[in-house]
Amino acid sequence: MNKVLKFLLLLLIFNINLFSEDWPKIIKHSSGTEITFYQPQIESFDKVTIESRAAIMINSPKQTDPIFGAVWVKAKVLTDRDTRMISLDEVVVTDAKFPDQDSAHIEELKKFLAEEIPTWELDITIDQLIASLESDKGSSKESFKTDPPEIIHVTYPAALITIDGEPKFKKLEDTDFEIVINTPFFIVKDNWEEVYYLKGGVLWYKSENILEDYEFTEEIPDELIEFILKKNPDEYKDVNPDTIKVKPKIIVRTKPAELIETIGEPELGTIEGTSLLFVKNTECDIIVDINTQTYFILLSGRWFQSKSLEEPWSFIDPEKLPEDFAKIPPDSEMGNVLTNVPGTEEAKDAILDTQIPQTSKVDRNTKLEVNYDGEPKFEALSTTDLYYATNTDKSVIKYLDKYYCCDNATWFESASPKGPWKVATEIPDKIYEMTPDSPVYNTKYVYVYDSTPEVVYVGYYPGYTGCYTYGGTVIYGTGYYYPPYYGAYYYPRPVTYGFSAHYNPYMGWSFGFGMSFGGPYGWMSVGYHSYPYHGGYWGAGGYHGGYSHGYYDGRRAGFYAGYKTGQRDQISHYSDGNRNVYNRENRGNINTNDRQMNRDNVSTMDKQRNNISTMDNQRNNVYSDKQGNVYKKDNNQWQSREGNNWSNSDNSKNKSSFENNKQDLNKQYNSRERGNQKTQNFNQQRSNTSRSMNRGSGRRR
């Protein structure tokens, strides 16, 4: 029997290439032998190390009955948030059990697997991992700010234009105009006529006061038109401003603010099974509690309350929300807010998602150049002995006599603020003591895990891109205002409010501006600036545009209908929907994206040649317990494998073992079901998004 097992497992190892989220995997051989690998059961996950076990079935034409067993593996994870796939790297076997087989044979088999298993390519999805993790309350000890921004309610189409403090001007290259540099919007001043021009998509506005009284205009100086067309020759190619019937009014603010826009007076709708109402004719998430006649609005993951849309708003701890919030149906038009209601499955999943790092292997030869506006300038952080560079777009931190720079979620170190820089292999613990009032606070979520002479294992948690846990939910931004740097250059800092940040469990945080009436032509104009905004207003994650709740033509389209990625917003290459920071620059990074691209390019014939498939008639319902016994759940009934047969677990010889493991098996079953459903939801959303940003992409199920 040992020779048969060894042959079959040799066959498995040399043919395995498990790179699909679909389970189980069927590996076929020309001899007729089939090896079935069932979905791994996660036992533990710590930062980048994962331990799991998987049930296995070997079926050979030379055998009357298949052989069942279990294999335990330990590996590092290489995650890719763009595809939500996790590849297991440096996989090693820690144990293997095949009931009814000779122990000596098993030990020989374990030794063999330990030598060969590094050739395996195993993938699972982030959602499959999340579903198997223990819930976390998500309570944070960090002192995030919850002061409300100015909340402006209007009953007509409007656009909120934010300027970071008092307007700062600089000559607009190749023109006689001056441009406002401390805003992501295109605002220029005509010093000759003492007027200001604002560009919103293909629309132009004009005012004699930079802060108010903007009106739509068709009289644009030729010099400005030439400048725009030089930057983007296709700007007016396919659209005529006259065809945009709704031309919003302009609201300008120089301090944190958010805009509530209802098309006419607020219209209320009911939320089934609750004593809650919601405002239907808006893209904002606004709920009314009938019992207290209180309005609640969700902004950047934070809840604020007021007795009306016009009165002052105050922050409310999410754990003090009315109980009916947790009863909102997930598939309702307000189901998206459940992510920010403590105790819901949606909130728990969002918190667990923050515990999974995006990882990468970085080539030690990766280079970095840090440029300053003049000589390096440093200011003290509230954390003792830490200083940060103010006059650069990079996050440079001084600690004692060394300098550390976090760029694109990779740490570098140097003995001088000007370099030369090399990839860091360890980071001082002091950096991870930074508090949210630090302008470079997000860098404490970037880690160095391990290193070899060739590469360094690095990773970042969602906190690096502005997603934090607070009060049992996730929030965007720290809530602090960080003063920008002004000099020959303008370096903005991340903000929390002003851009309608909304969370989607599959796409992360996206930004909207109440501008669905503007079509696909974005209002943001970073592409016309010569300043590095991708590291400023929207933090290290860059700008991810396209959030629109789905309100249009007098109705709301549902939760997922409004989330779009890759719109033509004329921002920068960071608006392409790319969530994985490591995928943005080819600087020697190695990550799972390579494998995913390879997977997409594998033809059906290649897959057949690799003898890999997933069978529709092969159910993903087989599990292993911690002793290596194998079970399957069929028609809501557990069965155990005894010798060559399946038996009802309640009446089997292994009944005592089953009873001891029943709770864990049920947990594994529920986790697998939830994780696979969430994976299907994500794939469905990606498919819908790719089909021309179809509005009716469906509600959450």
C-alpha cells in the first residue's frame, strides 16, 4: 500500500497547480488516477503566517475504494487586494494523516511531502480567510478625532469645492494666469480682469469672488482652453457642455465640510422590519429614527446625529445607535450601512479585513530617491524622539541618528536624510508607537516581516491607506487636520472629510462628490497640476473615484449599483481602481498579481494539459478534524469515513471522536459557506463592473 500511496502523491505533487478559488481541485492522470484536494481549513493566521489542514481523496483504477486522509501545511501569505487572492508561499508540511494506514508509511510520506511541497501553488481568497477567522470587537485604543465637519444641506444639484485653508496661488505654467495650488480642483485667477475660473468636468464657472457666487459660463479665455487641450487633447472630443442639462451650483469651503444633497425636499422611505426611515432622494446615507425623531448620517464611517438636516450635528458612538440599526435587511436599499453598525456580520467582516495585510516580496536592490524643497526640514512628532520631514512628498522619519522612509508601503533606511537609501530589514518599535495626531501616522501600519539575502518580506494593513477600526466598525481617516507644506512646492496631507468617503466590502474606500449628473467626466483635475496629490488628500491609497450610491431618476438603485471603479476622472494613474499599492510601480516588487495575470492567460487546453480542473458534480463538502478523520456533510447530515465506507456519524464507530469535534466541524462548514458566498459576490461585482459599469449590478445578497 505504501508504494501505491507514494506513487499517487508523487503524481499529485508534480501536477498540482492550485490557482483557483473554486474547490475542490481534481487532478487527473492519463492512467485514470484522480486526486481530489478539498478546500483548506484555516487553523491559525498571524500577520503573514497561515496554518491549515485539508482533506484529500486519492482514487486509482487499481483500487476498489478511494483513500481519504488529511495534510497539514504552514506557509507565508502573499495577498493581492486587487483580486482578493492569497497565494501561499514557502509552504511546508507539518503533519499528514491517513487513517487505517501503517504509521511507518505515514512518517515516510510526511518526509517526502516536506521535500516536495514547496513546488505547490496554493491560492485561497481573502474572503475565504476572513470567514474562518475569529471575530474581533474592533475596539481601538487609538484617540481618533470624531468632531463633525461642517455639514451642508441643499435641495438642488450642487458641488462642494474644497480648498485646503486660505487659497495659495502660483503662476500657471505657460500662461498669464495663477492657479490655486492647495486644492485638487482646477481654479485659476485672471489677474487682468480680477476674476476666477473654475473647471468642473467639461463645465466652466466664473466668479469675482473665489469663495462664492460662481456661475456657469461659456466665455473662457482661449489661453485656458489651449492649456487644457495641451494637457488632454481629448478633453472635449465626445461631449458638448450644452448636453449636460444639470449644471450644479458651486459651494466652496476652506475648512473640513461635507455636502448633503437632496433633489428637492427630503423624501422618506421605510426600512422593512424596523422603526427607521431613510431619505430616498439623495446619494448620502441618511436614516431617521421614528421613535426619537432623530436624523443620523454616515460620513467617512462615522455616525452623526441631529434633530433636522439644518441643525448642528454631533457625533454618536456607533455602539449607542438605536437597536433597530442592526435589524436593517442586508438586501435593502440601506443595507450598505451595516458595515458601520457594531455587532453585524458586515461590521465583523470589515474589521477582520483590516487584520489581513497586503504583502509583497521586495528586491533588496530596489532604489529610492527622496527630493526636498530645499534643505530637509524636520518637525517633532508627539511621540518622543521621532521627527518627520515636512518639505517632501515622502514619509521620512528621523529616529536617533537614523532616517527611515516609507514609500509605497516599503520601508527604506539611511544614515542621511538625502540617502543613499536601501530597503530596510527591521524598523524601530518606537515608530509603531505613533499616535493619530502624527501626519505620518499611517506608516505605522507598514511592516517588515522577514528577509533573505535577495528579498525582504513586507506588508501593509488597511490603516496605511486610511482605514481604521473604531467602536466595532471601520472608519476612514484619523479625523485630524494636518497642516500642509508650502514653499516652492505644495505638499498636501491626508484628509478625512470633503470627498464623501464610502466603504465597500470588496473595493475598500471610494470617493464621490455628489456629481452623478456630470456623467463620466470627472470634476477632479489633478492631471492639470504638477503636484503629487496621490500622496496627499487621499492618503497613501491614492484617489479611488466613482462612488455613487445609485440615486438617479428619482430612485435608489441599491447597494452595489453605485460603486464603480476606473472611471475617466482625469486624475492620475492612481484612479484606475488599483487597490494594491505594490502593483503601482514596477520597482522590483514580487507579488501575487503576477500569478493572477498568468492564471488569466492560461488557456483551456493548457489547464487540461496540467491535468487540473474543478468538477461541478464534485461537492466541496469534505472536511478533516484535527485527528485526521475525514467527514462530509450531505443533506445537512454529517457522515464519517470508516474504512471504505461512509457512515452516519451519530451511529459510527467514530461517534465519540465526532462528538468531540462536532462544534469545530460545524464552525468550519459555516465558515466555508460564508467565505465562498462572499467570494462569489466579489467575482459577480467585478464582472458587473467590467460590463460597462452597469448601474443595475444588483443589490447585496
